Amino acid sequence: MIAFHSEDVSLPKEISDKATYWINEVINQYGYILDNLTYIFCSDEHILKINTDYLDHNYYTDIITFDYCKGKRISGDLFISIDTVKSNSEIYNFNYTDELHRVMIHGVLHLLGFKDASEQEKLIMRKHEDDALSLLATFH
């Protein structure tokens, strides 16, 4: 099950059944099973509070992923700052919808075990994000 909620912002209009199907397909491609994902879309201020309260990090970020996976069953809460997604899309001259989908799948890739601490890991993560976005583009 995939659920979409908003905390102190409106739910993005880009959220659709297509996005749900896509996320599930990406999970299946890696040999995992979707259990329970909850996306919580929020503001910069809300994600900063989560980052400070739960991770002891005092900075803004685009996504925070809480991992509740058990074995091959994917489960987690993914907090996404709509403010940061929007500003990053402007800074890097990316389409907002593409950037939103990239961040959404980025959290899933973390749940699948991919990391992005080193430069090499970031390159691998970006490749998997690009592959997932290419898959999304095939859905009509």
C-alpha cells in the first residue's frame, strides 16, 4: 500500500495512480515486495523540525526517509519538502514534476539499500533514479 499525505502544504497535483503503479514497479524490478509506504509532503520548516528532532541535523533537506523494511518487504515513511524540491528544480533548471518524481524514487532507492554518502554511491544512485524516471516515462 502507498499512501500520500500532506502536513502543512497542499498535496502535489502530480500524485496519481500512475505514480503509485510506477513506485510499485520499481520495487518489484529489484526483487522486493511493497508492504507499506507513506509519503508525507511538507514545508521546509516542517522537514527542518523532523531533521532536528529525529536525526539531530540542523539543516533543510528535500527528503527524509524512515526505514521500517523487514527482509524483502519495503516499508517506510518518506517526508518530502515541497519547498526544497521547488527551489532545487529552479536552481538546477530541472522540470518541477521530474524533480518531484526523482526525490520520491530516491527515498525508495534508499529503502532498497542504495546509499549516497560517497561520490561513487551518488553516481550509482543517480543512474538508478534515471532508470526509474525512464520507466515512468513509458506509462501512459
